[in-house]
Amino acid sequence: MALYITLDRAWRRPFSIKSTFARTGAFHVGVASSEGLITTNVDEDVWGAKWKITEIGRETKEALDELLREIFANAHGRNHTIN
């Protein structure tokens, strides 16, 4: 869930590399960055001071969104595909 929260935050409101969020979640920010899910790259050879979501990060977040929707639907008895 921490990785999902990191992706969601980078998508909704890119966060500073020196922010409290980045420091307290340094492990998950590092994993997301290493996997190419978030970046500080603004343009070719140009780097910024905010973490933002990448295209792969967006695709990963969308897949996780769908998975979470299914989990919550199942937990609340709203998934009619399961007998």
C-alpha cells in the first residue's frame, strides 16, 4: 500500500525531493524511482526538484486501482461474478 500511496501522491500532487513525505517514505520513493515509476526528470538532461509519476507509473497505478476496486467489492459482497 505504501508504494501505491507514493504513486498516487506523485500523480495527484508531485512532491519535493526534500519534503517530509519524501523523507519519511524514502524507501518507497527509492523503490518507485528505481523501477521507473516516478522521476524528477523534466526534459532530456533536465532534472527538477519534484517527484512526479511516469507513464509506466500511471499504468501501474491504474492496474492497482482496478485490483483495489475488485478487492473492496469482494469484501463488501458487491462482486456478483463470484458464487
